[in-house]
Amino acid sequence: METANHNVEQLHHFSCAVCGKWWTIGDAPVEKTDWHCPWCGEMNNYESVN
């Protein structure tokens, strides 16, 4: 029997301060604090994405 593989993914959930919609990014870089909202395109700053 072959050995199966698995991976762990950390999901980061963001909410836009302008339009209020949310989105998720898997394994987002923790150092990055500025993100564009994929819904309205506005730049958002997040103090901590941990």
C-alpha cells in the first residue's frame, strides 16, 4: 500500500472596512498588512493577520 500525503493550510479571513464584504486567503504571508479588497478594490490595512 502506498503512503498518502496530507497538508495543513492556515486560512486568513479578511473583512473590508469600505464595502464590508469578506474574503479568505490560504497561507497568506503574515508580514503583509496591506491588502486590496477583491470586491471593491479599495486598499485595507490590517494591524495583524495572525
